[in-house]
Amino acid sequence: MTERYRYLETASQPKTLRRVAIDPVTRVEGHGKVTLLLDEGNRIHQARLHIVEFRGFEKFIQGRPYFEVPVLVQRLCGICPVSHLLAAAKAVDRIVGAECIPPSAEKLRRLLHYGQVLQSHALHFFHLASPDLLFGFDSPTSKRNILELLREERFRDLALKGIKLRKFGQEVIRAVIGKRIHGTGPIPGGMNKHLTDEDRRHLEADLPWVLAWAEEGLELVRRIYLAEPDFHLRFGLIRSPFLALVRSDGGHELYDGRIRVKGEDGRLLFDQVPDSDYLRLLREQVKSWSYMKFPYLAALGPEDGWYRVGPLARINACDFIDTPKAEAARREFMQLNSGFPIQASLAYHEARMIEILHCAEKIQQLLADPDLYAGELVASGTMGSEGIGVIEAPRGTLIHHYQIDEDGLIQRANLIVSTTHNNTAMNEAIRQVAAEYLDGQELTEELLSRIEIAIRAYDPCLSCATHALGQMPLWVELQDVRGNRLQRLVRHSDGTVEAR
Amino acid sequence: MPSFALDGQEIVFKPGQTILEASIAAGHYIPHLCWHPKLSPHGSCKLCTVQVNGRLCSACTFPAADGQEVISASEELRQLRLRLTQMLFVEGNHFCPSCEASGQCELQAMGYYLGMTDGHFPHFFPRREIDASHPEVLLDRDRCIFCELCVRASRAEGKNVFELAGRGIHTRLVVNSPSGRLGDSALQAQDLAARVCPVGAIVLKETAFRVPIGRRRYDHKTIAEVSLEQEAPLVRAHWQEANHE
């Protein structure tokens, strides 16, 4: 799908234009900025989302032992470390030849993952996104934060419930891997412990209100959305295919599945692609103005092959959800576009809330499963030299790929992180907002915040997404104490270095 | 029975015992990293530095003597031990967040015990080679603190697998094998030398990250409590055996 607003990616005469920057983009995870180039009549000629931080994990895990990698790479993120832990653990399972891990271990990992998705979604919606939706897009930006929600009598109860929902997800994580953030549990071929009865009692005691609040949250988003359906459908509206893992029967899946790509018209472009074939399906493009790459479907090329991932992609791509309340919510949601994939950026919020409800239901099912409390925990197999682990992280499909040498040390790593998949989509969404709502207007803080609202819908985790080394364009500048440039080295995207 | 005073408390000792042995056997912890109850003392980490009659000495090598006045629990000595521990951290590459030994590591536990909140000194970031050639044992030199426990253990086992080579900042742990690689050495996973490392420099691959958080050695107890629980009985047993002989 060609980007309708691509004409705003690069201005033809940038030096003649005025530059407006939103730096940093707020209420997202990590650091990014948006730049707009405008002419004298405030007509927008260029809009870009730049990711300005740099991590380098792919490089510095080289030479580390494979069994250490899941624990190491989870440090990519403080919001969704479990996703990296599990994607890497799945890759390591394949390295040690234990692709099929014991049922107890898989169920423990699933419980861990549902806790993770629940807490991450709750964090995003209640802490980061809901102030925009509840106070309104035209309200003062200084008011739009969770502390103001807590100060306002009418929103206090909701904000507290959001905080407690997140806490419950984190408690699930703590029960499985010992810590709310950056624990240890997945090991090559399985897990290192069962859940205790005490943990079960502790979590089950909270489940009734967790389910009730998940439903309330979903109802709230739906109410907001339907209060102004035309505006919400149009805001940040872009059109693309959606990519997600699904079960073998087409059901919604978060932990382990096969890749499906559903086109804008609902047709399946690809289905049941083994996750280990991701290299055949996807390519990545580098652009000189961002540290984040731009993935695309190889078969469609860099111009037309962009797509979206994440909660909306998963709900759009799947045929059903295997828990009753979330499935009922999905059916109702899909009516927004008569059963066809829903394209509105803001629809991500409702999809996210459906998944919170789904996770709560799955946690309830799993806690009643005796396999969590007893049974084999580790499988073994024949050692190989390569492993690919793919998982549906809260923000979308997360790919970890490792190759090891004969001693078991990492030789090569490739991480395609959820947010990276949405890079083109986020850029296209801000270009849409810039073209539809900002073009020709006198820019105010509230108008500019609409750009952030469009980005925020995708819940980007920018710190997770910028780790590649090698061909990434880079500028290194040496300045004296007064800030005067003494020397500049530029590495181009083809790897050549030039002194300027 | 001869005795000395440790921080004002009388410690009865057996002739031949060091101050550290006598103190630990009597249930009084003195910080240490390079000492192990089953191996000969080394006196290199200096964490066990105490004042004996006003003079600084290594408690692990200094013989106990009747009437000594020994000070261990002073703020001055805590500061000294803290600086030594910080130096050990910055001289190597100790990334606790991803280290298999985290929660079971004596260096990390010592840091907590001494109230360490930062490295204080600039990090050296040395470049050291990792050796994963052994099928069961990983040697990660980044984390080595040169305590020589593995050297002494391997020597006592008659294998002489490890040795320190080089001097000063160039000191490094080397392996006694034709290729210099651990995989070509006589080391076996069940050897004490493969299991005695107080940090994460020598790791058993098979059991990496198997101990869940909450059940690790220092999750609920300080290094002092663990030492008195696990090392004190070994010291007592050793000296009982020695007396019978």
C-alpha cells in the first residue's frame, strides 16, 4: 500500500522553510522527536518522526554465551522486558534443540506473557494515553497526565483502577520470575520453577476485580470512541496491511504461532508462514534521518510493502479469540468496519483494551491449571547453531534471531522489535495529522500535541527499537568548549565514512 | 585456653589458628573474599584487614596469639574494605544484571554488606577473553577478581589447571593446557576448582540460571550470615580433625 502522505516525507527546498520540532515526544517509552518544515503560509512540506537514541544490543551481545542472552537482552526495556526474555528464550530453545518444551514450562511462560501484556497495555492506556482521550485533544497539554487524572474527582477512581490493573500484571510476572522487572525464569528448554500455591491464592484473590475493571476499561474506550465516531475514525487514518502471529486455526495468539498478513481489504496476503521464515517474508530499509529501520514485506517492495503490527493488527488478523468475553468484544469491535480490517490509528486503544480483557481471562484459566504447580520443567535436545524466536509483544511482533559458534558464543544477532515494524505507519500517521489538521494553521501547543496523539496510539517503545549497528548512518561531531564545530565524520548508509 | 579480644569480645582459639579462622569458628564474621575454609590462605584480597594491636594485618594469614587486641568492626575498616571492593568492581567488567552469579556472588554480596552504592573509581573496562571451549564450564575472565581460589583448588586436586600470569593491570587468569583453552585442560565439572569461584568467572553451563530468584544464596541473607552458617562448621570440623590427629 503506497503511503498516501509520502509527499510529506522530504521537502524539495528544505533550506527555505521554517522548522518546528516536538522534542521530545512525550508520554511514549524512549526518546524521539518530530520535525515539521513549514513555509510562510504555515503550509507543511515535511513531517518526520526521528528516533534519536541508540542502543546497540545486536552488537554487544556478540561473544556472550547463548544461555545468558535471554537475561541480557531483557534489559532492552523496562516496560516489556518479559517479551524480550521470552523471544530470546524461544530462540535459545531452538539452539539447544528443545523446540517442544514441557507443558508445565510452556504454560508458565504463557502466564508470564499474559501478565506482561496486561501490565504493559494498562500502563500505556491509563498512564500515557487516557489523559488525551478523557480531557480532550484541545485541552491544555499541561493538564494531560495521570497526576491530573488523579486530582480530578471524576477521573480519580478510573486512574486508580488503571494503576492497580498494571500492578496485578506485574504481580503475575513476579510470581513467575521472581521480580516485577528483569527477573529470571526461562532457561534453555524450559523454566526454572513452578508457581507456588501461595502465589496462586494471592493472584486469584484479585482476579474478580481485575476482570471487572478490564471490562470497565473496554467500555470506557468504546464510549469515548463512539461519542465522536467520525472524528476518531478519521484521526490518523492510514491504510495498510496488518501482520501478526495467529494459531494454526487462525485464532488470536500472543506466545507462539505462525505469521499472517491480512490486506486492507481483508484478504490474506500471507498465512501460516513459519516464524523461522521471517527473513524470506521481511526486509528492512535504512533512512538517513532515523536510527530506526523501516521494515517491509519483501514481496511487495519498500514502497508498497509497509504494514502495521500490535494490538490492532492482532485483532484485525485473527479469526477469533479463544476466551468468551474478549471474543464477544472482538466481534462488536469488528462491526466498526463491517468485518473488514479497521484502519483508524485510534482504534489501537480499543484493541488494546480487548487484549487486557483476554489476558485477564487467560490468567484466570491458567491459574486453575495443575500443570503450573507440578510436572517436568525442562526438555533437552540436540544442540544446533541457530535459533529464531518470535513472539507477540504488547506492541507487536517481536523477532529475535541468534547464531552461535562451536563454543556456544553469539556470533550474530538480529532483532526486529515491535515498534520498528510500525515505523512507516507512525510516520504516515503524523503526516496525515499534519496534512489534515495542521496544514495552513497557526501552530499552537494543542495542535502540535495532535501529532503526539497519533504516535501515542501505536504505543511505541523507541528505546527497544534502535539497536542495529553496521550500516546505520551516523554523524560524529567534535566541538570546542564554545560549541564551535571542529570536525565532523559522517558514515553513510552504505557504510562509507567521510570527513566533512 | 589462649584467647584474644575481637572488638572487645573474647575469642578462644586453638594454637595454629589464624585470627580469621578463630573468629569465624567462634561465630564472629570478618569480611573476606579470597579465603576458603578448605584451602590454604592467600592474603591477597585484603578484605579481611583488621587492626592487631594497632597495626593493619590480614586476618586470614595472621596467627592468633594470646592477649591480642583485634579491631574489625570499625568505621575506618569498613571504609577501607568498601574502597577495596569498589576497586575490584571497576578493575573487571562486572555486569550484575545479566550475570549468572547474581544473587549468589560473593563480590556482589560484599558490596551490599559494606553499603556500596557506586563504583567510586573510574571503570577500567579491560578487554579480557572469554573461554567457552569446555563443554561444561565457562570461563568468563571479565568477572575474575584474581582471588586464586580456583588456582589453589586445582593445585590441591593435583591438576594445576589455573594460574595467574602477567603483572599489575596485565594480570590474567590462564589455563594450563596445550592450547591454553579450558576445553583442552584436565578440568572436570565436579572439581572443586570448577565450583569454588566466588564470582561468576567460572560458571557451570548446565546449571546456569537454574536457581530461581528468592532461593539464591544471598536473596534473604547477608554474606556474614551465610559465612557463619556454611563456613564456620567447616572450620570447626577441620580443627577437630586436626586435634584428633
